[in-house]
Amino acid sequence: MASDNSALQRRALAALILAGSERDGAAYDTRLPTERQLAVDLGVSRSAVRHALAVLQAEGRVSREVGRGTFLRLPSAPGSPDGSGRPGGPGPGGSGPEPAAGQDRDRAAGEAPLGGLSSSADYAPADVMAVRRLFEPTAMSLVVAWATARDFAEMDRCLRGGERAADHDEFEVWDAALHRSIIAATRSPLLIRLYSEVEQARHGRMWGDLKRRSASAARRDEYRRDHQEIVTALRQRDADRATAAMRTHLARVSRHLLGTG
């Protein structure tokens, strides 16, 4: 595999890591080989492995524990105490009646599976942002109405991942995971399917190249603050504030990417 660290290549490498674990008979809570060993086995750099593992962590398929290693987890159980994917009861504030934001509902409703992306879905970034600015802010009222404690636990897990992200590529993984978790909390299969197309675009080369050229540590900090404001407003069931926060965030992203606000 080439060393290019595009979103498509990261996801393909993540799929290879999972497939290798399945071939080896690995089960839940199995520790994966080290980054160094995976890099040797797969013929890629340790940096490429690290970013592929970040994709798996954002999707709740593995947990990465300091001093212990990386462990296989269930697809996602954001209501677990540490948000790592371990089973273990309801999330903070009690269990909701619906499945957690990252579980089967999302995959059935359109979350792009690992290895299942089409490189032809390389939409123009301006088109992607126009569509996002049309539907993501208006979706906030549905999140306010339907989000459960488990949904908010998943959003918090994604916020924490974004805070810990060491570089642009890792931050992008958690950024996408957070927006996906927010849309999943609408309980709208159509919106979830529509957002899966947005995610397809985020894996395209045009989007990735433009986002990388516009990236900076200062801008990542702005996005982190935007994300925190959005989730805080949603948790407080304040639809107007959440809608305004999402509009502000997407306007900022558009300004940074395209020079338009």
C-alpha cells in the first residue's frame, strides 16, 4: 500500500487491520499487535497505522489505552463508562430507549462501511458545504427532541477524541465522527443517509487536499470551541442556540476552505 495518508487510504488500511484480526480469530477485548508490528506486517509507516487506528477508535471498533495497548471492541457502545466500546450499562443520566448513536441504527441507515467507499464520490467542496449549510443547522431541532443520554455520551467521546488529536488527519477523523453522532441522534433515516453522502465527500481527494491546505493548529482550536458550543446547546435542549452554533461553525469552515462565509 502506498504511503499516501488520504482518507480513503486510512480507511482501507483500517479495514485491513480488522480483516487481519478476524483471520487470526481475534475476539472482543483482544489486544492488537503494536503499531510497530502492524507497520511491518502491512508494509506501511507507523504514522499510517496510527491514523488507521484513529479511524477505528472513532468508530468504536477499538480502544487505545495508555500503557496497555489497543484492544478490539464491539462496534460501538458509547453509553459505557469510559466510552471505549465496552459493554457495561447505561450512559450517564440513565439509558435511553433507542440504540446508541454509533450502533446498528447508523450502519443500517447509511454510515459508510470500512472499505465500501467509492472514489467516484469526489464532490466539489463548494457543493458539499452548500448542502451541509442547508440541512445540518435545521437538523438541530430534531436532535434536541430525540437525543438520549447515550447519544450525548457518544458526542462527548468524539469531543474528547478531537481534544486529544495530535494533528490534522487525526482531528478530521474525530470531527467527522462528532458530526455523524449528532446527525444520528435525529433518529431520521433520511438525514442519516444524506449525511453518509457528505462523509463520502469528506473521504474524497478534493476535500482532503483543500482541508489540509487550509488547516492550522489555531483553526483546529476554533473548531473545538465550536463543537463544544454545539454539544452544550444540544444537551441543554436549546434548539435555537444549537442551530445558531451549527450555522456559525459551518460558516467558519466554509470561510477557511473556500474564502466564503
